[in-house]
Amino acid sequence: MARAQLLDLLVRHSYQYEAEPVFQLTSGRRSQFYVNCKTTTMRRDAADLIAKAFEAHIPEAARAVGGLTLGADPIAYAIRDLSRLPLDAFVVRKTPKEHGLRKAIEGPISAGLPVVVLDDVVTTGGSTLLAIEACRAAGLQIVAVLVLVDRMEDGGLDRIKSVAGPVPVHTIFTREELHAHWLQTGAGAARSREASS
């Protein structure tokens, strides 16, 4: 139930599709699909659904969740605050602080801590890989990698799996699921009718 509700929110607020590849990706390539998960993950009515969708895939050993800012942040806070699991949250900076302790990761972490790396959407996998690298450099023990949406483009998920090694990597939704649901909604059906007329 929670997963279905979260899928509906993602399709209504975060997913766009065009017949022509008009959306420019970080890689410079253009795509027919655009997924901006933050317009869903930052919603109050999505937080509990996110916590429920993710907690089933979090290993019992985990003690904290987080990933590269900004995409992972609202997911980590939702899990910390609303899941039944006793978890803290952490944030991986895109670049380490240039002053003070020059930390790459902020939060209640220490070497050896079992953590789950999160991301909101994967295309090339770059942001997830940066988070994995930072966690390993800090001596954290990664016990799982969880992603909200796999765009299924540019081989990102395969890249993450190859770097993660034996660590389980799981996605909550694929772009195919979002698109199928989009087609079933009024917006998707209306666009399909427009395209055929």
C-alpha cells in the first residue's frame, strides 16, 4: 500500500516524459525522461511512505543512513525519523570542508559504523559512487546501497554494483514502473491522445 502511494506521488510530482529527447542529463546526453525525486522526497506526505518503502531493505546491522547531498538528505531524514529502526542520519558533502576538520561527511559517525548508502535517482551512478568512496575513506562499513529510482539509462546501477562488490544494492522503483503508472494516469493518457490526434 505504502509503495503504491509513493509511486503515485513520484509520478504526479517528479516524473516527466516527452516523445522527443528534450531533457538534458548531467552527462550532456538528452533523454525522453526526466525524474526530479526531490519534488516528492521533500513533501511531508511522502516522508512516512519513504520510510516504509526503504526499511524493509535495510539490514539489521545498520546504524546510520545517508548519502551525497542533496538527493539523499530527505530520504535519510525520513528513515531516521519515521522508520521503526534505530538509525541515525549522515550527509556526504560534494566536496570536503575547506576549513576546520575538513570533513567529507557530517553526522554521528565513526570508523567501523555499519551504514546504508542512499540515493534518490541513479543515471550514471556518479553521486552514489562518490558517497560510497567517501564512506569507505571514513572507515565506515557499508552494509547496503539503496536507491529510490533507477532511470535505467547509462548503466549506472551496474556501475554501482561493480563497485559495491558483495554489498546488496537495491532500487525501490525503476523508470519503467514510473512510466507504466504515468500511462495509466490522466496526464499520461491525455498526452497519448494528443500525440495520436
